[in-house]
Amino acid sequence: MIIMGVGISFSTLQDTTKTQNKMSRKIWESPKKGKIVIFILAFMVLLFIGIGLIGYFSANNNRFKDLSIGITILGVGIIGFLKSAIEMFENHRKDKNTTANII
């Protein structure tokens, strides 16, 4: 879990001005779909960090505490992914990125 969290946090290093595939382009160009994905990611962050912290402070077994630490770090890693998703949404929105806005 810890390695997954660190790996996901490296997604912030990607170039947010480019999309990787057609599906991500469809999501980030649509204001409605983009907001839904950002909401889901924010919910996942709260869920993972919340479950991780509750599990850490209520667990009696060291294995469960280790698992809870991993879940918490996974939530922190998704925060970095959420930051990249917000930047992708701002860069690719069709309703905000028109040629009239470019001077």
C-alpha cells in the first residue's frame, strides 16, 4: 500500500497540458464529466485517509496498524493525483479554452 501511494503521487510529474488517450480527453473536455471525476477522487481521498486514521487508532494488532498506515499513505498519494486531475481539467475544458480567450 505504501508503494502504491508513493507511485500514485508520482503522477503529479506528468505533463498536464497533454492527454494520454481518447477517454481521458473526453472526460477532461466535458465540464460535467470532469467535475464528477474530481468529486470521486476527492471522496476517495477522504475515504482512504479517514479509514486509515480510524483503523490506526482503533487497531490492537500491529498488522492492522501497518495496513492502516498504508491506506493513509495511499490517500495522501491520491491527493497528488487529485492535484494533477484539477490541472488537467483546467487545461482541457472546452467551455473555458476557446480562441476568444487567447490574446
